[in-house]
Amino acid sequence: MTNTKDTTNEELKQFHCSILMAEVKEKVQMLKEYGMSEAEIVSSFRISQPLKKLVISRNYRIFLGDERKEVHMEPLVKAVYLLFLQHPEGIIFKDLPDYRQELAGIYNKVRPWGLTDRALQSIEDVTNPLLNSINEKCARIRKAFVTKLDSSVAGHYYIKGARGEAKKIDLPRDKIVWER
């Protein structure tokens, strides 16, 4: 049995919401007529969220915020992410071969059962700027954060940068905690 009072309150809320939405649509249309772009209008509705801490645990698990929401990545993707975290100045993709040994060391820590021939080939591929492997890993990193965070803040956590320039994670260093 439903409560009539609750139903009436819900109907009243819906009615008020429909009136407010009509007013918002009217105001948005006016903003467009005054020359404001749709992107500008949409961005003005975004509520900026504070950046969460990024915690790298002793065993290289990645967590967000005080609630320690884990960000899952496969070992090589995580190793690439940790490599870029350790280089706040960024890395130019064409220079990736210079980071091969460092990446192998990180990968060996993230994946402690050893570096097989297949693992070494994967490291070779991801540091070869002529292959697409690094872009695939960056896309997986991006997806890992976009699924956990609002799109307005997720961009601070993944690797990005203009073509031909250093790619980096632009999260402020005071938001990164390495548990030792």
C-alpha cells in the first residue's frame, strides 16, 4: 500500500522540477542568442571537485582519496604509469628507449615473479616510439581514471600532452603519496 502523502509530495517535486527545467532551457537559449557557445554554457554548469590524493602503496597498488578507492591496472600499464609519475617534467615519446631500463626495473617490482622473454618484449614494444603500444597503455590508464573520477578532474591523473611534446601527469606533487 502506497502512502498518498508521499505520492503527492513526489508529484509536486516532479512538477516543480519540470517548471525549473523549462526556465533553465529558456535561459540557455537566451545565452546562445547572446553568442555564448554550447561548450561555454556546459562548462559553467560543472561543479569543480577538489583533487583527491593519489596513494601508491608499498606493493604498488594505486588508491584514490582518503577512502582509498583502488585504481586497477594490469602490471605493464601500471609500470608505465609509475614511470611517468616519477618524471614530473614528462617524457617525450620519441625518447622512450632511454627509459627502457628504468621501466624494466619498475615492471619487475610491480610484477615480482620475474621478467620473462615475453615481458621483456612487451617493455621493448612499449618503449619503441614507432609502435602504438605506448598509446594503447596511455589509453588504458586514461580509462582507469575516467571510470573512477568525474571527467572534470580525471585529466589531472592520467598521461597527456601535445603531439611531439613531453607527455606527463599534471597532478600536483603534493597530491601524490608514496607509501614506503
